[in-house]
Amino acid sequence: MVTTGQVIVSGEIKSSAYVDIQKVVREQIKKIGYDNSELMFDYKSCGILTYINEQSEDISRGVERISPEDQGAGDQGIMFGYATNETKNFIPIGLDLSHKILKELALLRKESNKIKYLRPDSKCQVTVEYEKPNIPKKIKSIVISTQHDEFDDEAKMLSRIKIDIKEIVLPRILTKYPEFKNILSDNKIEYFINPTGKFVIGGPNGDTGLTGRKIIVDTYGGKGAHGGGSFSGKDPSKVDRSAAYAARHIAKNIIAANIAKECLIQISYAIGKAEPLSLYVNTYNTSKLSISDEKLSEEIYKIFDLRPYFIIERLELKQPIYTESSSYGHMGRDSEKVIKSMICENNIKKEISVELFTWEKLDYVDLLSKKFKNYFKNEK
């Protein structure tokens, strides 16, 4: 949790590793952009309190087994995964566009040449109007709130920010992502840019923040469904995280295999039990197969092993891959291999190769296409 001048790190762990929490926290705060005392929160002067306890034996008893394959779910819960063919990365267009706008704002802030007044805190919301059967028709509105330096004249400040968003930020989006050209070219889009009129006080100085609060932003922007708890802050033994990733992986591969235009996967678990209690598939009447969604779910259950151990192994969830997921959502990202430097015991530096966002891989498309090739409807 972060608030004015203060960071609180708490949790339960079961590990013999030593982590310099103070160093990790300060490095991340600096990386985010809070490196100036004028922001009333910076990596050098903030206080850091840690409350780390050992994981409850009652919880670890439910997870650990003599045979690793029998590892139980770290908690009960219902998790969802969703995918749609609205965008290239199979997430809803409103969420996709809002993430891209925020990334562009961050790039412009770090470049410090075209828009010099930007500060780290920002958020975006895109409202999309759909027509049946759930096809994006047009963008109704775009809300952008971005923290900024103090201006002498508030009216001029607001005008300047609105002009820069429309004439610098959005054109850069269109250059990088031409697929948005038609839907963003509508001159009837309503823009709400810094609706309160001023956004100087931001970040932990303006609002207390807590890891995992924005699960709608981390998932699908309000489409599909979400359940369980947040992802961030949990290790993959918690099916809130690992099963949600597995569900997204399944849904995305189903859409990419052209089995349906839209797909929701629901999986439920009981704490301490390896096998999921249920698997539910909903294609919203967009399936191109001659079989029911119920039959599709039965076949999917045979293809994907949804026991926690096998999800963790299949998606390589015990690697240091989670920093990148802490902003711009967990879904719709590019799976890529990167080299990371680690400081190990005795201060030994080690470089390892890890793959980010493994749940976004389309590695089951061919298998699914072959599995269901005899079930595709003969469409004229």
C-alpha cells in the first residue's frame, strides 16, 4: 500500500530466500517516475514499513503434497478467462485503446521534449457503442486524466493539455496502430480530458493506492467476467492468478483457431483440491461448430490439464515474470523472451532468460483446429 510519504509491504510467505525489500521498493518507485521531491512522494525520502509473516500451516497443508502433481489449489474461487476477435490481441477494443493511450502518455513523459509538463499519474477510459451481435460500432467517449506540473493560468493549462492530447498523443496512436483509424476518426467522439480541470496533486500524495484494486483494468475492461481476487501480489499456487491465466490462454486459443468470435471460460476450485470442480465454456452463440458449448467444454477439459501444478508448468509461472504485468493489464500483451539480471546469494549476478505473458501464446491453435475440424459448420 502507498500513501503520502509512506509504503507498506505486507504478506505471508514460505521461503528461505532473502530479499532486500527496501531496495526493491525504492528501485520500482524510481522506475515509475516518482524521483522528484516536488511530487510529494519520491523513492529517496519515502518511508517503508514491512510486515512479512510466515504462511499459515493450514493453508500450506492444502497446497503441498508428496507428489508435486497432486498440488492442491491455494484457495477456493471461480476464475474467468475471456477473448474476442475485436482486436489483434483478442481483448475488447475499449480496453485495448485505453492501454495504448496510457503507454503513449508514459513514453511522451519520459521523452520530455514534446509534452514536458506530464507527471506519472494518469488513467484512461474508453466507452464503446456496440451493435448486435456484439460488434463494435463506434467510440462514444474517451476520458483521459493526466497529472501535470503547476500552471500559472488554469484555463490556459486545461486548453494546452486538451490540444496536446488531440494533436500529439492520438496521432501517434494512429501512426503506430492504423487499425484504429476508422473508429478514432469519428468527429462525434466526446473527449473528457482532465474533467476536474486540474490534476497537479497525484500519485500516493493524492490518493492511497493498494495492489490489485483495479482488477477490471487488469482483466477485460468490464466485458466477459472476472472473479476470485486480484492477480498482483499472489504467487501461482493461488488459482486466483494461475487459473485466470489458464482460462485466458484457453479462450484466446479458441478464438485464434476460429472456433468462435467470442469466448468466456469459467473454472472453479476448492482449496486443497487439485482437480477443478467445474469448467464452463460460453461462446455467446458465436461458435462455428456444430456441437454445443457443453460438448465443447467437455472436449476442452480433456485437452488442457487444469490442475494447479500443470498450469504452473505449462505457463512457466515460477519465473520472475510479474513486474511487467503490474501496469497496462495482464491480458492482451505480447509473449516474448527477455534476459533478466538477478542478484543471488553471495552477491553473485546471474542472467536468465524468461518468457513474459506465456498465457498469451497461441501455441494450441493447431491442436484445437485439428481436434474440431470435423465439427465446423458448413457455412455458405
